Amino acid sequence: MRLLLVEDDESLAEHLRERLEGSGYAVDWSPSGEDAYWLGSHEAYAAAILDLGLPDLPGLEVLRRWRGTGLALPVLILTARDAWQEKVDGFQAGADDYLTKPFHSEELLARLQALIRRASGGVPGPLICGPLSLDERTQSVWISGQEHTLTGSEFRLLRYLMLHPGQILSKLQLAEQLYDLDSGADSNIIEVYMNRLRHKIGRQRIHTQRGQGYRLDIDP
């Protein structure tokens, strides 16, 4: 899945980007509120991590503008340790969750996973679709008690499919969740990854809707 990270502290942003990418996310980073507003409004993200103390356009204003246009992007805001008013203002502006600096990256990942799961209509806990159980910590999938290891791209793709079971997802939609802006979305490679996933979880579980995309069948 693809995330928008908005943080003007370059060293913190680099650390977070490394941890997020290591956990299977594609990350676009912006140190600018103005750029972040444009990216969030025009690109497909599963969630945004938004620092409130930005140098050009404050994070709260970015959030208000997003919500003012009807953008339902899940947003986790980052606030200073004792800035309780920022937390209140953030929720009133439309934030979904907050994290106080300094924080442990493991807590950020846990909150982010829960936020994305809620936004997709799922329940807290392991990501389960029928007989498939995805272990996000080890990036592997369990089927009827048997573990299958996944590559980074396979994991990102299967996680997105499992968050949207039964839905037809186009190649472009899937590619946008696999790659960040710097890498570029290559929809042609999706066929390769789909074939690899079918080999590991069963060909009957991923249905090709000709001319439209792919669908994960929970009960094929």
C-alpha cells in the first residue's frame, strides 16, 4: 500500500520512510504543506502521516483543506509532547488518530495498520480472508495451517487484495499501491506478481475480470 509522509524534519522522515518501506509500504515523502495538499488531492494513498508543524502551510490547514474537498483519506497526525490543544484541533479538523513525539516506530506501525484496517471496513487483529491469514510481521501468508513466504511486492499486493475482498481492482489501482512516485507505477508487472501469488495461494482464489482487473475470491 502507498502512504503519504508529510514531515519537514529530514532525518526523522528518512528514518520513518525506511521503517515503513521495510514493513511493506510504498512511501511518498513531502516536507511541504502546499505540496502535501496537492499530492493528497491528486494521488491514491491508503493513508497519510501528517506533521502539524510545517514551515509553509500548517498541517492543520492541510487537513482542513482535504476535508473541505470531501477527501476521506485516513490521517494520522504527529504532535509535540505536551501540545494537547493541537490534538483537540486535529480531531476537530478531521484527523483519525494522533501520535505524540517522540515515539517508537513500532507504535506508529501498529496505529497505522489499525487505521487502514478500520478505513477498509475490517476488524482489528490479523488480516484474515476465508482460509487466508496474512502475517504482517513476517510478511507471509498462512493457508489451512501451512505458511507461504512472500516477496516484498507479493506481500504488498496480497495485503491490498485482502483489504478489498470481492472487489474488482484494476491494474492501475494495484500498481499505484505498489510503487511510490519516484519508482513509477508499472501496471504491466502486475500480471507477473498475480501469477506468482496464484502459484502460492491457489489459482482459483484470484479471478481475472477481463478488461477490468482482478478480484480476490474469499470462497472460490
